[in-house]
Amino acid sequence: MAPSIDRQGYWGRPTSTLDWCEENYVVSSYIAEFWNTVSNLIMILPPIYGAVQTFRDGLEFRYICSFLGLSAVGVGSWCFHMTLLYEMQLLDELPMIYSTCVFVYCLYECFKQENSISVFPIVLLIIFSVSVTLVYLQWKEPVFHQVMYGALVACLVMRSVFIVTWVYPWLRGLCYTSLGIFMLGFLLWNIDNIFCDSLRTSRQVLPPGVGVVTQFHAWWHIFTGLGSYLHILLSLQIRSTYLKYRPKVKFLCGVWPTLHIEPQKTS
């Protein structure tokens, strides 16, 4: 984590339990961690487009919630890194739990009848979310949140690997690409935490344009945002294949992958 030597800005002294490695209020006096803030755009804008496209395709509401959940995490993370206030930290961290619970429900219920709702897993995930929330509000220990989030991600990884190994092996590429990008972000997140002092020292001697590249927490946002987005596409691919739809991958502006679903043609 970052040493407390940063300048003060518009939002005052940080009240969050975490203060990351990016130097505070260097780029703007209105944004505490500039690069950690703007890097959240990848988690905000593309998922909104994905939610709109999913609605247009007439797909199940759970997948709209998945995209909007990821976007909510991006908005919360934007607010947190912009202000470094405790309330905004909760707006970042708690939606990470809630949205990942939606991901878990989608992936574990992907082989059910269309538009079916399974009450038991919903109740179980709500109990989990409420329990994590209540404990975390009382016990303000970031490691607790990180472990609970990691447990949910582990559930996604195990389910995804099982499906692409035994059910739809042709989806291995998308699955492992999503997982690899996410894990790369996790690696950079750890480097940013462990070697913060060295990174801050290097930024003092590197040209500004090069120093920005060492903002590894911002890269964590970019890679985990992309990895999570690709996971939703994987989940949609699995579900649409089971329902005998025809998924088509198209690239927005020739770069960003999107999934368009068409009903199966009848003879």
C-alpha cells in the first residue's frame, strides 16, 4: 500500500481503509488517484453497451444484470479512487460481491429451462451477500473482503473449466483468454502492493509518459474489467448454445468483442 506522504486535494484527507500506490492529487486536485480512476471506464461503458444489446436480443434478465453489475463496480471504483472516502470504498467493494454472485448464478444455472428461476441458489447467494456485507461493515478488514471475493471467483473458475472441458470444449479459447487476462491483472495488483515504494521511486526519475505505465493498479482495472466482460460473453455463449440459439461475435469499431444472439432457424 502507499505511504501516507501525499498532498491534500478537493476531497480532503482520505478516510478509506485502503490507499493505493498511485500518488494522490498529482494530475488533478479534484481526483485523488487519476489513473486508478479513469481506468474504470473499461468497466463502465462496454458493459452498458452489452446490457443494451442483451435486452435487444431478448435474452434473460440475469445477463442484463451481469453487464449492469460490472458497470456498477466500475462506477463505484471510479468514485472510490476519485475521493478515497470510506463510503465510496464500500460503493466499490460491495458491488464486487453482488455482481459476482450474479455471475455465479448465471454460470451454475446455464443448463436449465429458458426463463426458469431457481429459488434455492438465489436465496443462498443473497444470504452470502448479506452476511459478507454485515460482517464487513463491522469488521473493516480489507483482507476479509478480498478472501470472500476470491472464493466467488474460484467458484466461477471451477465451473467454467468444467464446462469447457466436458461439455463445450470449443469454448476453451474464450474461457482461458478470459481467465488469463484476469489473472494477469491479479498479478499486477500484487506487484503494485508489494513493490509500491520501488514503483514510486522509479516514477520520480522516469519521464511522465513512461511513469504512467507503472500504475499497475490501473492495469488491474483494465485487465480484470476485460476479463470479467469476456466471462459474461462466455456465460452467454454457453447459455445460448444450450438454448439452441445462434451466437455471433461481432467487433464494435473493429476492436471490441460483442455477442449478438439470433434464434435458431426452423426448417
